[in-house]
Amino acid sequence: MTTSQSGDSPAGSGDAQKKLRPARTNATRQKLFEASMELIGERGAAGVTVDEIATAAGVSKGTVYYNFGSKSDLIAQLLRHGVDILMARLLSVRDDSADPLAAMEEMIGQAMDFMAEYPSFARLWVSENWRTPSEWQDTFAELRGRLLAVIGSAIDGVAAAYPVDPAVSRGSLETAIFGACFVVGLDRQTYNPERTREQSVAAIMASMRGYVVKQPPARA
Amino acid sequence: MTTSQSGDSPAGSGDAQKKLRPARTNATRQKLFEASMELIGERGAAGVTVDEIATAAGVSKGTVYYNFGSKSDLIAQLLRHGVDILMARLLSVRDDSADPLAAMEEMIGQAMDFMAEYPSFARLWVSENWRTPSEWQDTFAELRGRLLAVIGSAIDGVAAAYPVDPAVSRGSLETAIFGACFVVGLDRQTYNPERTREQSVAAIMASMRGYVVKQPPARA
DNA sequence: CTATTTGAACTGACTGGTCAGTTTAGTTAG
DNA sequence: CTAACTAAACTGACCAGTCAGTTCAAATAG
């Protein structure tokens, strides 16, 4: 409220211009994102102090409050940051429409890669996603919607090219696949590091193969 | 550590006798489990105070430390308590061996019922399960193993009765199904209350139908 | 080309408050 | 009679957020 830095604080949550911001700030924010993701993924949002985050980022506590208005804001923007990265990867899958099932498989592979590269983000997501009420409820709802839309359209692609089981609702399937990506990715990193990327993808893809109602272009 | 209540504290984490304990204590512990599950599911283990738990359970703070040695102990035993309930439900599914797929489906249904009845436990589980390092790491590893064993044997039943896709490893499939149960259950409660139990079960069962390698009992 | 100014970015000590866990003396119920 | 529980005060650590002050690069002035 009574924030009064010497200059105008850029902490604005509704940040309009990302690129226009001086280089130093962007670097600082990036460092803060990385440190936060790591620490919060390990010990949970409530279990990490702002001091720790600042120290890990090689920055003073005040800088955190200069760049973000509050711990809560930092986390909200961290969530957006991570989802931006994941979305970019999912959308990088060319929608060949040659084979929607193959596109789906590649997408799941991209998701697995993301989980392997940012396991802390995945932990943060599953830790806070279903809390209710939570400070980030709206943020989660929005981001979840965006991600599910991408998966949903991939499922639609499959449903358009193959006969599918009408007893399986698209929404539930979206959720099951989306959730399985997080959980399988996290389990691999935590309990089964020997599991390969391909095994994990295959296990998740099983639901897609069970969704299409077997027959023509299955193999060969 | 330096715990020393007036009487001999029964807080022992390696509690041998549950039933031998006087009725009052069991009732108190039950109330504390319920209150903890609710609060911790909502705000996370670190976000809830012992005072709050005690108040919600209608009990004094000292009682918490009398029955459990610490907040950490309370949570560890809470995890065991919840898993006991879930295990009992999963094992209640009669292994007809008439149709292993049907048994699997009923098991997933039981899991969905559990998630609907104890959503807070599910939240607690996914919130803390993949943290590393964590005070409950060993507890989680053990409980996870127990649950996966049950699911695994159900999968084995299917694999024994149907031709299955060898490219899908049993372990990854276990994980995917186990995780999907939690995630689909939580998503239903948080974001899609209109989703039916059957839709959710069908979505998760899709992976089992994709696991068996086409043919006889697909469709008329 | 040097001196001065400006203000965004950053610092870190400090404050007010919270919390886990302890202790004690007394009360209740089986 | 004794295990279980209460109530309330206390400790020591910790933490989110604040704010007065510092740094420095770039703009402006001489």
C-alpha cells in the first residue's frame, strides 16, 4: 500500500511491457524466477522465505519487493512464467494432421521433457493447484484452461481421424492425460529415475489407444 | 525430542496397539485426524498451525502434543490413517478373476469414491508426495509402495487374461493410473463438479483398454 | 570532454507479529 | 486412582513487509 521507493516501483502485476524494461531488471527477475521455482518446488510456497529466495538469487530482499509487490505476486507471476514455457513447447508440435495420434504422442513427449527439465515447477503446480480457497485460484483456473485447450484440440484431432469411444468424455480424458503427464513425470524423477522417457510416454499414450475404438490404422 | 508430558505420553510413532488404547484417546485422535486432514488439505502442511488444528478438533493444544509428539508426527500418522482407509477400499474389490478388467474398473471406482469422500487427503497427498527432501519421504515411499502393489496386481490380472502391449511397462502404467485417480478425482471436485463418477472411471479405464492389445471383448 | 543531475534499481537493518513446542498446575472421566 | 485432557502463559526462533539510504548508468549542462 504505502510503497514508496525512490523511483516508481515496476512491481505492477499487470505488467504491460516486458521488453521495454531495462536489461538489469529482466535479468534480476529471471534469477528470481529460477531461484523461486527451485526452492518452492522443494519445500512448498509456504515453506520458503523471501529471504531465502533473495539469497539464492544473489539479490537482496528489498529487490524482491521492488520487482514484485509481494511474495504472493512473485508466485503468481512464476506460475505464468512456467506455463508460458510449457505452452510454447506444446505448441511447437507441428499439427501435421498426417497422423493426429503421432502428434499427440509428440506432445506428451514434449510434456515429459518439460517435467524433466522443470521438475520444481511441476511440484509447485501439483502442490498448489487444487487448494481451495487459495490466493492463486484465479491464476490457476486461467492457466489450467489454456493448457487444457491445447490438449483438447489434440484430442479433437484424434477424434476427427479415428472412430472413438463415445463413452469417454473429452473433458475427463483431457484431465486424465494432463494429470498423468505431471504425475508420471514427477514420479519418474522422484521414485523411478531409471524409467525412460519412452516408457512414460507409452504409458500415457495407452489412454489414447484405448480411446480410439481400434481397427484400421493401428499399426504397420 | 525433549518431549516430557505429565503422564507417559502414548505419542509413540511406532504405535503397536491401537485398539488397546482407552476409548477417549481413540476418539480424540480421530477428531484430530479429521480436523488435520481438512485444514492441511486446504492450506498445506506448512500453512496450518497446531493451534488451529486443536481448535478445529475441539481439543486443547496440549492434547495434540500429548497424543502426538509433534506436528510432524501427527501428519505422518495422518498419512498412514488415510492410506489405511484407501487400501481397505481397494482390497474390498473381490478378485473374481471372472473378468480382471471389470475388477480393475471397480477398483478405480473405489478410488474415485475415496477421492470424493476425502478430497482433503488427496490434496495433502499430491501436495507433499513429491517433495524432496521432506520429513515424510520414507513414509511416502512405504505407503506409495503398498498402494502400487495393489494396483500392480490388478494389472497383472489383466495381463494374465488378455494379450497386452509389451511396449507398455507395468510400472509406468501403475504410476499413470494411480496418479490419474488422484488428479481426476481432485479436478472433478475443484473444477468440474458436474462430471460423473462414471465419466471419470471411463477416462482412466481408457488406459487399460489401450493396454490390452485389441481383439475379443472390444465391442459386439 | 567533464561536471552535475536524475531516478530506476538495489540494499539490508528493522519492526511487528506469528508459531512450534514447552511447562505447569489443575480438572475430568474411565 | 490414574491416564487423558485443559488452559494459559512462556520461550526462542523466524518471517513478511517496510523504509531510509546507496549505487550507477544515462541524460543534461557547461
